[in-house]
Amino acid sequence: MGFWDKFFKKEQKSANNAKDRLKLVLQSDRTGLPPEVMEKIKNDIIEVISKYVEIDKEALDINISNEPSEEGTLSPTLFANIPIKEVKRNKEK
Amino acid sequence: MGEVIVVTSGKGGVGKTTTTANVGTGLAKLDKKVVLIDTDIGLRNLDVVMGLENRIVYNLVDVIEGNCRIKQALIKDKRYPNLYLLPSAQTRDKTAVTPEEMKLLCDQLKGEFDYIIIDCPAGIEQGFENAVAGADRALVVTTPEVSAVRDADRIIGLLEAHEMKKTDLIVNRLRMDMVASGNMMSSDDVVEILAIDLIGIVPDDEGIIVATNNGEPLVGDSSKAGQAYMNICKRIIGEEIPFLDLNIKKGFFKKLFGKK
């Protein structure tokens, strides 16, 4: 690490690392879905959506979190963030 | 009518028994009538932390099985006449007591005491079920480490499933020097992850080890940990107490040139 880097570079501190890892592991603990299953769901979503539109597979993000339902209790909800690159118009013909 | 508070954590070794001893003693210092119940059957420890190990005649299982009356099994504390301990049995296991029996016992003690503090064993099996069965509220103890926080999250989920009326978090053994250097999660980090109310932050303190060696809880003394425990007790009885300022003040030059 150079002299100036010491002043300007922000290294990833272990506390942040702990926090990030915990958030991920608790997501699967809370929903009961292991990361492999989440990965399968993600790949299936990519497959289905790709039939109709071209999507940014790298930027696709899915997660499950507990959201308040209409009754006020927490229920697990799946969120998918799927950036679309281009709509495949000629496919419909 | 007394309140039953269970002290739990999931993971072992994060300070459940120390917290039970200090919160119980602190509440007694605040002139409340308190009984501590050790529900860790087979791994009895609250008696030695309280310094009452030589006075045990009967235990929790004796009371449950009707070998003695409740009053006979309660050990009066050395320092506070309004503080009692119901010790666990050392030669039995968790199956000697059922959740229904614990609930009945708690209900009986509620008439006699202001606070019934239950020291829960580690784990999520029957010992946990027994400890939470009669509880009105829970104190979840964690340290700022990934394993302890993960287990605390699991326990919080189980307490929700038990429809616990109130669950509060104690972040124990915080080291402000490590938080300042970015190598330990802060209490804010832990609260953000677990998303429950914070009732206390206890700094890591050598005094705790000395106090345990002597069998005398340090709550209420001048140490940071002693103050932190007393503040938890005051919050339990409903006082609004600001959190201690544990931040380490670093000078300008130390910030620039200090080694990590």
C-alpha cells in the first residue's frame, strides 16, 4: 500500500464484512430456503423472462424478506429486481 | 402481581448467567423483591456466580416433584434480604421438568415477588421451552460476533412463535476500541440486523471476571459494566435512562498517526 493510499483508500473492515455475511445468512435462516434453492429460483426466473425480453442477467437480484401483510403479521415475500435490456418484439410473430 | 423475565441467547457463553445475576441483584438494590431461577438442569452455574453454592439444600426439580415446599428451596442472598435464588438440579436432566410445570411455578411465585428472573440454558431444545413457558418478557443477550448474533436471531424468531409479549436486546461484551478501528460490529450494527428494541449495552470488562471469581455481582458499582447493568435494571422498572457514552475519545494526532 502506497503512502497516499493509507490516507485515501478505504479498506473493507472486518466489522462490515461480518455485517454483510450475517445479513446473507440470516436471509436464508429466516426463510428456511438455502442459498442453492435461491440460486435455482433465480435461474428459473431468468429462463422464463428471457423468452420474452432480454434481461441483464448479471444485475438480476432476488431476495426474500419478511414484509407486513394486510393482517399486520410478517410474511415472507419474494422480491425480484430484473433489469430489462431490450424487449424482443419480433418474437411474437 | 410480579413479572417473569427470561434471560436467553441461543448460543452459550455470551453472558446469560452473568446477566441474570446482575439484573436480579440490581433490581433487588432498587428495593424490588426478586427471585432468580436457574433452569439449566444438569449444568448448574447461577449459584456459583451469586456466591451461594454452599447454601443449597433443595433445588428446582425437588420443588417440581413435590419433595419440598417452594419456600424451603429458596436461598436467601448474602447481601440483599429481598433477593432469592432457586437453584437448578445438578444430577438430573432437562426432561425432569415440563413447560406446564414451569408455568405453574412461575404463576405461584408471581404472587410473592415483584420480579422472577429465569436463567435459560443455551440451545433451543426442551431447556429453552421450559425457561420461556411462564415468561412475560424476554431479554436476549448477544455479543457482537457473527455466531452469537445468528443464534440470537433464531431465538428471537422462536420467542415470536411463543407470542412473547416483549423482547429486548442486550449487547454484551462490546469493545469500543475494536468498534472504533472497524473490527467489531457496533451495537447499532447488531440492532439493525436483529431489528428489536435495545435495552442495554454492556462493555467488555475485566471486573466481571473478578466479580464472578468472588461470587459477587458488580451491578451498581462505579465500573462501566456495573453502571450498564444498573441502567438495564432501571429501564426494566420503566425509567427512561440514556445509554452510557462508551466512545473512546481519540486525539487528533493519534487519529492521524495511531497504529491500528
